[in-house]
Amino acid sequence: MSGIRLLVADDEHLIRGALVALLQLEPDIEVVATAENGIRAVEEAQEHRPDVCLLDLEMPEADGLEAAAKILASVPSRVVIVTRHARPGVLRRALASKVSGFVPKSTPAEQLADVIRTVAAGRRYIDPEIAAVALTAERSPLTDRELDVLRHSRSAHSVQQIADRLHLAPGTVRNYLSAAMMKLDASTRHEAADRAWEQGWI
């Protein structure tokens, strides 16, 4: 097959540089762009239109899944998510957002190159251990709206700001937050948001 044009996004300079150096050694892979955060990854993908985007899950500005959703909505590219911590529930979110690959950061460069080739050829690759964890993960007890308000709570927005973003009344937001806190046995909305995030629900 012809060369695979690749974008690499990771906020850790050392890891990003190592990935680029190792993957550039592959005769059929060309790194055409790099990015240090999720927003920049979207901009670089739209400019360079790579065949595959290799995105770190946990990046500033926008995480890997947020960036993936924006890239896939605007560029005919495929996305592989790389993560240090495969939290339960994150894989389900990744699959729902049409991500093609999901691998841990411990993946050797040669294997990662094969995953990139697999995804570029139109197939999916999910790390078996991550898949096993996801299958046994606890399902979220929260409703979609409760998850929405908790997701916005992680950015330390006020109740009014959350209400404005979700087009809800402040009282409705408070009700959702109270329900989520009770279900997760959390004493504050930030504690509830952190627990939901750790489970990969938001």
C-alpha cells in the first residue's frame, strides 16, 4: 500500500518526539503533523488531512475523544486513541465516537505501527486487555442529563454557566447535580464529577 500520512498528538513533548522518531523509521508511514493539545490536533488534521490521527486520550484544551469527534466530523481520517490509564467506560465512549483504534501507551512501536496499518486499511483494533476491562466495567447509574451536568462541572463552571451551556434552568441543573451526587454517594458536585470521570462515564 502507499504511504500512510500520520498526525501525532500528545501533550508530553518527550513522548510525542519519541513516537514521531520511531514511527518515521517505518518505510510506509510519514508523520505529516504533530500537536501538543486537542484543539491544535483538530486544526492540524483539518489542514493536513492525514490518513490516521494518533491521539493521546488525556490532553489539555480538548481530550483525545473530544478531538476525535471534531476530526471525524470534518476530515476523512481514522483515529487511534493512545492512553496511559484505560479507565472503564472510556472504550465505550471511544467506540460510540467512531474511533478505529484504542491502545495503551505501553504498546511497542512495531506493534503500534501495525495498528496504524490495520486502521488505515479500514479495520478496527482494540487492545485485548482494554477490551476485557471494558466488558467487565460497571455500568453508569446516571442518566444522560446527569452525565452532561457532571461533565461541565469538571471545568469548574457555576451552576448558571452550566445551565446556559445546556439550555436548562439553574434549578433543573441543581436537581440533576443533587441526583448524581446521591447516586454516587458524593458530598460535592466536583467529587461526583471526579468519580464519574474515573469510571470513564464522562
